[in-house]
Amino acid sequence: MKTQLEIARDGIISEQMNQVAADENISPELIRSRVAKGEIVIPCNPSRKNQRAVGIGAGLRTKVNASIGTSSDICDIDAEVRKALIAQEEGADTLMELSAGGDLDAIRREVLKAVNLPVGNVPLYQAFKETGRKYKNPSKLDPEFLFDLIEKQLADGLSFMAIHCGINQYTIERLRKQGFRYGGLASKGGTFMVAWMDATGKENPLYEQFDRVCDLMKKYDAVLSLGNGIRAGAIHDSHDRAQMAEMIINCELAELGRERGCQMMVEGPGHVPLDEIQGNIMLEKRMSGNAPYYVLGPLPADTGAGYDHITAAIGAATSSWHGADLVCYITPAEHLALPNENDVREGVRATRLAVRIGDISKYPNKRESEKLAAMARRDMRWEDLEKHLMFPEVAKQMRRERCPQEEKTCTMCGDFCAMKKGMEVFADDIKYDKVSK
Ligand code: SF4
């Protein structure tokens, strides 16, 4: 079986490429050429039926990922399935199943059955959790068990995996020589791999046997998303030497993986101040040869817990503007607790809005719906306005609950309505296209 990348290199437009082209209103040939260069990936493991083909990368709408999954403290398989369905209903483009408590095989399979989104995971979670259960010590992880587990998970139908190939002994040395970090390590899979390497003195098998990782991913045409195990967990650690070491290696691996015919993404960057986001994205794009960039947030502040979906949304708008291709949502529970169903809903909504804001600046020619919404608002055509809103039911309910005396206005200004007054003065001067572009 050939991967989407190999099919595109053969000059063939696959069914999935056609689907992405139709969804994005872009020519199938342009999609094919970007898939062939590795600038667009399509996570779509063919062993899973009824799965939506989603394009991630250059020239496409910025996509939103929602992550769900149990922990050792809260483990309710039905709740995770409900969260997966909420994420899909709210418009997430991809889903990551990141359970770390309970029967991990069963949870993954139930979630895969419930949704038609491309589903990804982090295989190191199950590898370390099961090793810990068996030997009471996750550092007893056997690399052969890890590789077998990756294949078992792929065979279930996962379409992408975050795999921490870019951590090696050189990266760990950078952490020690710089005096560790203000914010410690934030990645669970990455931290337990660092601990394994520290305990065994061995090189990361995912780095050492990178070709083997690629070949497994290729077998199922799953996208290899190079995990950001050394991402900054505090803005004061952003772009430190350890993070940069991993980023350089991940970008190098993205190129090597593409050469083997594997679809590749790079992940980053964690907590990053707003003024560093543009530079971070430029570096990833430049060093990886424009591999799609999957960003976590980024979170541009460390003091917003409780509202970190908003903190991250500000980072997400900035990152999507400057070229990020897939944004992982952050929920209001980030840094505090396992997200509940409402947190998932709020996280997806905040992130969809954020990437829309970013895309308005990334693609200035794709702003038409903003103009139509503004004109409906100007004309106080409330029902038309709802057609252009991202969350029409919220708008409708708010207006219904706080009903104005005069139907056309709203209770914000009542009889002091600027829209109404403006139309009284300028109604005869209106042209559809005020400024020709
Ligand atoms: S009342 Fe105020 S907020 Fe409401 S439509 Fe008029 S100008 Fe806008």
C-alpha cells in the first residue's frame, strides 16, 4: 500500500485529495502537488472505514484538534465517548485519544467507533502506563514492547500519532547544562522518556530506530507527528537551548521521514510569549522544509489558569495567522483538572474562533463572511446575521432572554442605537462594494 505522499509523488490525485480540494475550494492538482512536497498531510488510515479526510497544511484552513482521555483519578469510558462526540459536534477537525487510566485498548476502540474524525494518540502513554502496572516501574519499558504496541494501536485505525523521536541524549545534556528549567517539563510522554533514558543510560529507541518508526507509520499511512517532548512549560523557558535542540532534530527527522515516503508533521512549542510566536513558526517552517506545524496553544502567559482556553486562544490566533496548520485546543481546566464535557465544548469553541481570527489575517481573500455578518448587523437583519455567526444558537438565546422594546435594536443601547441612527442618515448612500479591491 502506498501513502498519500507516495501516491501524490506518482502524480495521482487520490479520493482523499479530491475530498480535501472540495472542502477547501482549492484545485485537486494544487492539493496533490503540496502533498507530494510534504507541505500538506492527510491523516486517513485506510483500515478505518467511514473516516473523514482532513487536509492539514499550506494554504488550507487552520484545523483544530481536541484531546480527550482518562486519567488514573477520573476514568469513565462513557464520559470520554461523550466528550469525543461533543468535540465532533462542535466542529473539531481531529481528535486525540490520550487516555492514561483504565483499559486503554477498550477506550481507544470505543472512541474510534463513536466518531468519524481522524483520531490520533501518543503511544508512549500506554507503553509507560502498562510497563508501570507490570513492573511497578515505567523505566523498565522494553523498546520491543513499545514498537509492538505502536503497531497494535495503528491496526485499530489511528490516523496520526505524536511520537517523541526528537529527544536524545544531546537534548537531555542541554537541559542539565542550562540548569533545568523554571517551569519543569510539560510533556508526559516526553518526560517519562527522559526518565527512561536517565535510568537506563541508553539512547531513545524512537530516535535510534527512527526508520522503524517511519516504516510502521507508512504501513498504515498514518501521519507521524514529531512530538514536542521538551516543549516549554513556562514562557521563561521558551526557546531555551533544550527546546531548540529538539526542534532542530524534529525538523531534520521530518525531512528524513518524507524521504522514506511517510507523511510528517512537526509539533511545538508549548508556552511562548506572544512576541516570539511568529519567529517560532518561521523557524519550524524554514528548518523542516515547510512541514505542517501542529501547535499546542501556544500559551503566551503562565498566570491565566481557569481561563487558559482564552490564554491559548490568543496564542492560537497569533500562531494560525503566522502559519501554524493544526492547533490543539486548550480547555478552561488546563493545568487544573481533567476536562469535563463542558470544558471540551468551551475549548473547541474558543479554539475555532481563535483560528478563524488567525485565518482572516493569513488569508485576506477569505473574509467574505465577516463582511456579510457586518452588513447584516448594520441593517439589523438579525436572522440573516445568525447565518454568518459561528455560534448562532448562543446569539439567539442571549437576544431572546434579553428582549428589547423595539424589535430592530437590542438591549445594549435601546433607543440610543447607533446602527439605527446611522442607517437613518446614510441609507441612500450605501453601495455593496464600498471600496473596490
Ligand atoms: S442597540 Fe447598540 S448594540 Fe444593539 S444593535 Fe443597536 S447599536 Fe448595536
